[in-house]
Amino acid sequence: MTVGLPLLMILDERALRAVVAHEVAHAQLRHTSGGANLFDFLSASENVLHYANPDRTITGRIAHALLHSMLEWLTREHRALSRENELCADARAAEQLGCGEMARALLLMEGATTRLSELVFAPLEKEMLGAINAPEPPLRRMSRSLDDLRAPEALAAAAATGLVKNEEPDGTHPSFAKRLANLGYTALPLIDAIDSPAIDRVLSNEFARELSTRFDNEWRRSAQMLVGIG
């Protein structure tokens, strides 16, 4: 399990605890087993097609046709199972921390995702178009806009827009509204004040700066190559 720096910078320790509890719930409920079985099946399928090339053998063509149809069905079933697993993990985490804490974390996650898109990633994508030099890197932008990103009213308003979003057909997570309803909320819950960023509690200032600088430098190198090609 990994938690990216952006979430550590926006979420507080309470919300981070709920995120970790959700991921632990996946392990407790053995949700990885289905994924592992599917991976084994796909590996076996690739092995069959390796020895029976569909472009060169009749057996391979038949196997490819059958597997293609089966894989489409498995993909649909896997998405449905994944969405159900997310709801079950939310419920298990809520048993440990309380529905209020889990709903609070979901709200902050939803709001943070939208605010990051609005204040960091959308402007960055726009600046990349036609750029000659790599623009200001993502984490530096986040640090500069952290107060705006974490503003409680703005986070709540951003999360509210998620309540009317439909579930993505190809998505592996249920909609924000379904996840809240699963915890007993039919409307956006009121949340307590946001504490200091979790990154201040779980990482030393020196290590946090080192990670941020390392990521931004790697991003800048990659971005410079892209704008150079363009």
C-alpha cells in the first residue's frame, strides 16, 4: 500500500487513518484473491496463444475467439466485483472507526481530487500546450496553493459536485454518492475542522522536502523532453 505525497499534503491524520483502515479492510476481506486468480488465468491464456499463434494456426484462432469473448465477460464481472469490494471495505473500516470518520474521509478525498484538478493539474496541462520550457512542477504548485487546496468550504463545495456524478462505466470504484449511501448518508455530511496536514506528522520536514524535490526534478526532466519534442 502506498499513499502519495499529494494526499499526505492535503489530508489530515484522521482522514489518513480512515484511508489506511479501508485498505487494511481489503486485506482482511481477502479481496486480492479474485485479482490473483484472474491474473493467473490471463497468464495461462497468454501461454496458450504463445504456442498456438492465432495468426498462424486454426487452434490459435479458435482459442483467441473463445478467450476474447470470455475475457470481455470477466472484465465486466471484475468491475462489478471491484465496486462491491470497495463498498465492503468502506463498511469494514467504518466498523473500526465509525461511519462518521469514514464519511469524513470520503468527503475530503472527493473534494481534494476535484480541487487538485482545478488548481494544479488543469492549469498545468494548459501551460504544457505550446510550452518551450517545462513549467512549474506539480508538487511545488501544490505547496504554493496548499491553503486554497485545504480550505474547508471549498473542499465541501468541490465534494458536493461529486454527488451528482454518474458511475463511470469502465470504473472500478462506485460513485461518491453510492459510497456515502453505503455508510447511511443520503446527503453531504457536515465535517469537523481539518487538522494540520498528515505529512507533518508522518514524515520529517527534511525527508518530505527531499521526496518533493526528487519527484519535481524527475517530472521536470520528463516534461522538458516532451515540450522539446513538441
